[in-house]
Amino acid sequence: IYARGRHDGLAFTIVRPFNVIGPRMDFIRGIDGEGTPRVLASFLGALLRGEPLELVDGGCSRRAFLWVGEFVEGLLRILEEPGRCLGEILNLGNPHNDVTMAELAQRLSAVFAQRTGTQPRPPRTVPAERFYGEGYDDVAARVPEIEQARRLLGWVPRRALDEMLPEIVDDYVARYG
């Protein structure tokens, strides 16, 4: 798309979402979906089943999480003034919510325990190959640079991860608990 835009005049804006989360964001494996859901749903599925959270390769990978409402706000700003971002690539994410998967597991377990009165089991480390299958490759960190979105749209995400987790836990407990 970028090459077609630069060389052939294709009008475009590329949006790169970074770890958008919120209620109803994913399935629970074996209940209403197959395969491997995203990390929060994987962790919540384990918590709901009373299983240990599985930390792939020790949970050292880093991710930055963005509230779904803030993502939608960013998209709407692009749609409302499309010419403002014409020919641009915009990252929509929240670099302030950058955590390791081990940190996420700890925070989510604490919220789950507080909301349900259930004490989660300690997490366990699993090799990436066992969790994802042979040939899986991942990056160590997915943390967005959002200066372009800030400059062009005046868009700045504000919601902290610890504010998001209770609503997400409550949703999963209400639907699956």
C-alpha cells in the first residue's frame, strides 16, 4: 500500500493497532472458539478454570495495551478528517501501558482474586514451541511510537492498564464464570 501510494498516487492511511483490549475482546478456547486467543483471554480462561497462567518463555515479552474506546476515538479522528493523515502510517497504542507478560499475569491475577474471592494458582513457564507450535517467531517488545498520531490528530491515550483490568475481568466472569 505504501509503495503504491508513493509511486502510483494511491490515497491511503495505514493504522497499526497495538494490543487493543476491552470487554468481549476474545474467545475462551474450548468454550466459544478454537486456537489460541490473545494473551488476556488466554490468561482469563486459565483463571476461570483454576489453572496456572502459562508464561511463554518465562513471560519476558513486552506489550503495551490500549483501551478499545481510545482506539475507536483515534479511528474516528482519522475518519472525520481523512486528508490530515493522507499518506501516513499511524500507530495507535499506549506506550505507558508497557508491561511484561509476567507483570500482566500478576496484575490480572490480583484483580481476578479481588473481584471473585478466588486465589489463582501460581503461573508456570512453558516453551514457546509447546505453546504456539513449531516455527513460531515473536518479537520481544511491541511498544508503539505514537508521536505521529499525537501530532496529526491530537490523539493521546490516557487510560491506565490497572483501570482497564477490573472491567475486563468482570465481563469474562459474567459471561463464562
